[in-house]
Amino acid sequence: MDTHLPCKKTKTVIAIFLSTVAVTGIVFFQNRGFAANELLAQGIVVPPVINSIDKEKDKVQHNLFVKDKLKIFDEEINSKYQKAGYNVVIKPIDIGIYHIKLTKNYKGRPVRLNIIELDKSLNPQLEVKPTLASETLAHRSKIKNISNKHKTLAAVNGTYFKPQTGVPLGTLMINKKLYTGPIYDRVAIGLFNDKYEMARVQFNGTLRYGHNEIKIDNINQPRMLSSYVLIYTSVWGRYSPPCPSGAVQILIEDKKVKEIGAKNFEIPQNGYVVVAPASKVENIKQGQKVDVNLKVMPEWSGVNHIISGGPYLVKNGEVFVDMTEEKLTAIGGRNPRTAIGYTENNHLILVTADGREGSSIGLTLNELGAFMKDLGCVNAMNLDGGGSTVMYVDGNVVNKPVMQGGIPLSNAVTITK
């Protein structure tokens, strides 16, 4: 028997199959506006129904992959924190984010710790960002009010601020907009779509007019030296601060000098006010066109948000506390603490430690650094602490701050969905 020639029965089966495929394809495409003769002329290579099957298969495989990652994350969280202290309570807040409460002994005495750990890759809807108490800088509000306003899943207090006004002290960028510049080149964390970076941040600003260029020392920060040239935008408040002795203020609107004088000006929405020693801006004239260029270094291309703190706690996987270099010696000793860091596999970790009471004595910066390293942080930094230390999770303050409910804050690190 010739095996190269199909038998009659086989020919019939093949013909029926091809006919079925052709009819299925014709009906499918006719429903989408294709004529049957066009379809036959083009031929049928892959029936569209197969494409939908492939897509469904990919979806199932993706869901299984995410499910496996979630399982690994859950196991890692439980394994890590069950041995991190005692009185451990581990609760999920949402997909890919946990709240952990535990107690750890230091020198034979307890410290209550609250931790948030999250993996954004498991829940891309999560957003971590600094959040102000109000639309302008000179305001304060309790973390409950900040969280309720922005519908946060969780939050901790943010960077340092001037107690009298609430103005943040140090680098603050929200949604790619620079609100305040760095002081003393303190460490900051950059929050990207899919990663985190940490470095000490410097300010680089220039003001150009005509053939002249002057250095801008900072944006929306209290004056530190009489020689500084500072810019104030509308987020500072309605008016620029009072003019120091020997300085002038320059009102700039729509990139043109509108007025120059020794008084403080109302800050325009489409401009800013420059406050500088008169000797540095003596050539600038009313009506002159000006250009300002403000940026931070490192530039961190693609960064969405930046919030500073200090000092470092962990740097490149090792405990590293540069308290003196960042001019933060006043916050040494054993105190309530707040910290932020991230692991090699891109988990973000937020920590508060209660202090100043017998049932929780607080941490030194080195102890906090060692704890962040133990949690797997490759980089971590201290945030504002002491009376500011507070953590808010799912509608409640979960630690025990010095003041019940926490003091009014200038800003917070919030997690929203």
C-alpha cells in the first residue's frame, strides 16, 4: 500500500475539517464587515479564535506568575518578622503591602516598632509619595487629617519642618514639581515608578538676565546666610518673606521683571519673587526678560517624588550614620524614630519606633540603622522623629506617639491606591 497517498476516508475528513475552518472564519469576519469572497481570496492562515485562546492562556499564565510572587512575598514577610522580635502581629493592608507590629529588646528594655513593607510590583496601583498638610507650605495638620483627605492606606510623618510655620526643611518634590530645596546637602530618597534611589542632594540654580547670570542658592527655604539668593514661589504663601537688611526683592511674572524694591511682594501664580543682596542684582532692570533654571543633583531622570531626611542609616548595605556631616548632632541619643528604606528586591520599608516611656525607650540612630539593615535595606535614612513620629494605617494611628494622635505635621509619606 502506498503510504504517500491518503485513503478516501482520510480525504473526506480533511475536506470536512477545511470546510469547517473556512466557514467559521467567514462567519467571524463577516461579523466584522469582511466579504466572504475577500476572505477566500486572502486565504485563512490562523483563525482569529486561536488568537483569543492565546491571549486567555497568557492571562492565565500571568495570573499564576503573580500568584506565585504573592505567595513568595507572604512567606518572606512571615519568615522575616516572626524572628525579628516578640509580640509579633502581621496584617495585610492590601495586595502587596503588610503592617507589622513587634517589640524588640535593647539593653534589656523594650522598644515598640511598627513596620510597613510593600512590593509595588505586586500591586502597581500603589503610590508612595510625600504629601503636604495643605496647598501651601506654611501649614500643619495631624496625620489623621492628611490621611483622610487623601484616602491613604498608610502613612508616616515625613521630613523636618520649621515648627513655627510648618515649612518643610530640605528637598521636597511632588509630582515632578520642586517645592523646596536641600539644606546641608542632606540625604533624600527618590521615588520612581518602579524603583527607589537614595543620595545626598545638592541644589543647582541659576537666574539669567541679559548677559548676566547669578547663582540661586535655594527655593522656598528660610534664609540661612545673608549672602544667599533665594526664590519664593506661590506655594510658599501669599507673600514673600520680609526683606533682610541690604537686600532687595524682584517680582518676576511671565518671565519679566515687574517690580524691584525693599518690600515684600505678593507672589504671582505665574511667577516668583527673588530675594537677594542688592550688590548681586544691581544690573537687573524693570521690564527685563529673565530665565530661571532650578534643579537638584543628582538629577535622577524620571523621578516622580523626592523627600529628604537625614542622616543616612544604611548605605550600600552597611550601617552608616553621618550625623555630623549632615549637621544633625542635635537629634542624637535615644528617641522616638521614623525611617524609610528599600531592599535589593525593591521592597519599600517604613518604620516607627516609640520612645520616651518605660514600655518603649526609643532607639539611637545606630540601633535604628542596624534594625533597617536586618530588615534587608540596602539604603535607608532617618526621617523627622521625636514628637513627630507617627504611623497611620487603615484609619487609625497604630503607634503611641508622644502626643495622642501625633502632633500637627507639615508633611507625610503617604501610600495611596
